[in-house]
Amino acid sequence: MKKLKRIAVLCSGGDCAGMNTAVRSVTRTAIYYGIKVFAVAYGYQGLINGELTEFNRRSVSNIMNRGGTILKTARSEEFKTKKGRAKAIRNLNKYKIDGLVVIGGNGSFKGAYALCKECEVKCIGIPGTIDNDINGTDYTIGSLTAVEVALDAIDKIRDTITSLERIFVIEVMGRDCGYIAMRVALAGGAEEVLLPGVKYDINKICHEIKAARKKGKISWILVVAEGAGSAHNIAKTIEKKTDYETRVTVLGHIQRGGSPNALDRILASRLGADAVRLLMEGESDKAAGIVANRLVTTPFSIACQKKQESEEELYSLLKILEA
Ligand code: ATP
């Protein structure tokens, strides 16, 4: 087997807490084993534009606790075309890169999957997205921190709610994935959660709100996943049907920020090192992941498909606990 000599690392798609920790781990593990590391700025677009810089150990000093990514990330329409990827491959060859590590979500893995079919460069993915929607891993880097950040915001909102006696509708991120919404709703003691793809009955919700008021419940929190509907529209309907004042908070991008929590840092460090190990062993076309606390790999063809996970158990628990 040809010895691995030069690798490149990039972050792609939406940023998340822990990407820096993963970049640090990839860089330092590779250097430890005598492999040169090139950091690619701006994800796949930077690969197309040839934005590669050699990193040393110190290039990644003091970043493991910082949110976002020092490499910058991007979404690249050009990379979705064969012509765009051909430009990226030319740059990989120009820098004599024999292994590429892609840190990102399922879109980024689709890109890596396409790239693997078109060039000799070995490629390993590291799941990094707040959505936790990647097949073949229990957790993606950034998802645990995103839940914590959203939960902290909900705890603060609760302080206001208990003083003001209002209904709060709180929209959380996660595109068409309900991972964050379900967890913050349960951990934040919300009364209801709306998840993407799960039907809800607004009349039933309004009835529950009224019944709760009669029992003396003054605060009522409804968490809405971004992909389940507009928090503003839902709040308007509730206000109309119940006559209770309703307030909306859209948490938005604060959920992507913040220092990665300990679990995300540990996960990012492990997956970063494992990606390098896999490349050294000649592996390619796979995503690294963690299942039941063990390092595993999943072919890109499967990893890039949307994870189908039922939230039924957590939802039933929420309804028992708020009743
Ligand atoms: P997040 O979950 O944080 O949004 P993501 O990796 O899913 O991250 P996307 O915007 O879906 O984010 O994808 C990132 C980039 O991956 C795209 O901008 C594009 O360059 C590349 N990509 C996505 N889908 C494909 C595809 N089918 N073929 C080639 N490249 C793709």
C-alpha cells in the first residue's frame, strides 16, 4: 500500500461548534505520523479556487474551544457540477494530496461521494452539523452543543414566562430534522413540540392550553422545529383561538455558535484522529462515526442519506411529564 504523505482538510456546509476541534485533531494526528497537512479555506469552493495552506502544529493552537471554524466554510453550487469537481481535482493533484478529510453534513458527504468516483484521492468524512441527521453515527459534532445552547435560551425565556403569564412559541433550528426541537422541549420542560413530518392538531393544542389555564398553569411553552412550520403563524392562530397573549422567539443562528461542550470536543478529537488513521490504512469513500461509543465507518452512499429516527419515545415521555 502507498504510504500516505499529504492530506487536505476542509469544512463544508453550515458551521457548528466542534469543527475547530476536529481540524486540530486531524492536523496534529497527521503531523504526529509524519504526514503533511494542507488546510482548505471555504470548503469545496476553496478547493476549486486552490485555497490551500500548509498547516503545522501551531496553526491549530488555541482553537479547540472556539465555535465556528477557522478554515471558514461555504456552500458551493459549482462543486455540484462535474466541471467544478474537475477543477477541485486538479488542485488536489497540483498539491499532490493523497487523502482528503471533509468535515460537514450530508450535503458535504454527497459531494465527497461524487468526488470519490471521479479521482484517485482517498476521502474520509467527519460528521459535523447541528442537525444530527447523518446515517451511521449516534451523534454528529456540534449537535450536543446546539441542544445545550438552545436549552440555555429556553431556560432564560422561562424566567420571563413565569413572571408574565404568557404562551411562548419558540422556534429552533434543524431544517427538516427535529433532533434539537425534541431534545430541548424535553429537557426544557416544554408543554408541546412540533416536529417536521409529524401531523399536529392546532385545535387540540389550544384546548390543552385552555385546560391548563383552568388548572392554574400560567406558563405554556411550545417548541417548534424550523421545518415544522412558522412559529409566527402558529402563535397567531393560538392567540386567535384561545384569546391568550402569545409571544414568539426564533432562536436562529445563536444555536450554531458558542464554545463546543466537552462531549463535542471529545467526539471531534476522536473522529479527527480516526479519519487520519482510516486514510493511513488506505480506506476511502466512508464517513467516520460513533455508535454505542465505538468508532465505526459508514460508506458515503449510506451516510449521505437522511437518518430516519423515530422521536416517539421522547415525545410520549414529554406528554407524560407535562400532564
Ligand atoms: P448542514 O447540515 O450544516 O447544512 P451540509 O453539508 O448538509 O451541512 P449542504 O449545503 O447541503 O450542507 O452541502 C454543502 C456543500 O456540499 C454544497 O454547497 C455543495 O458544494 C456540496 N454538495 C451538496 N450536495 C451535493 C451533491 N449532490 N453533489 C455534489 N456536491 C454536493
